[in-house]
Amino acid sequence: MIEISNLFFNYQNKEVLKIKNLKLDTSKISILMGANGSGKSTFLRILKFLEGDFSKNISYFGNFKPNNKQKREIYLLFPEPILLNRSVRANFLFTLKTYGIKEDIEERIKESLMFLNLDESLLSKHPNELSSGQSQKIAFAIAL
């Protein structure tokens, strides 16, 4: 659970974020929606520790100073996903290795692909062989 209280952020003398209380259930996927300039990216950058110090306003799993493992459990997916210059399978393997996941690797990859209705044949493809929609879905599958 991520709990946020009294989080305010100004950019160029304009208030772009004002969150009194918000709880995010980390056992579920959350989607953030809003108009251009409404503070979505700023909010995500704050949650990912890329913007300012809000350690007194945000509690991660009951802890105001989360450890690195907890920090890595927050994923940001951008409209133009960044995939490594290697096969889709290698992108999956690199991410799993980075997170120290060594068990059931093939099963995890297959489950992620199935969840998004993606064919396993994409695993042998290079990112430049994917459509932009496929790239976005692959990036999402890797994050899962």
C-alpha cells in the first residue's frame, strides 16, 4: 500500500499537484488519467523518487523510507517505450535478472504475454521489428 498525505507541488509558481489523501493498493494495477498539464508525469516522477524529497508525505508499505526493492516495485510506462537493442526475450531476461528473479523464468514470460494476448513468436523479434502498439504491450508485459 502506498499512502500519500498533504502532497503539494508547484512548478513555475503554479500549483500542479494538490493531494490531501490518497491510498494506492499495490496488489492491483493502477491507472492514472488526466488532461495535459494536470500533473500526471510530475506525480509519477515523485512516486519514483525522481522529483524532490517527499519522504514525509509518502508512505510505501508503511515505511516513509522505502528500501531499494520497494522502490523498484513502482513501474513507469511511457507512450514511447524504451526497449534494449536486443530480442524481446533478451529484454525480458535482462529485466528479470536485474530484479533478481531466477525461478520460473519461462513461465513468467509466457504468463505476461498471455495476460496481454501477445503471441510467443514476438520473443524472437527485435524491437525495431515491432509496431508501436506491440512495443507498448511488450514493455507492459515486461513490467508485469
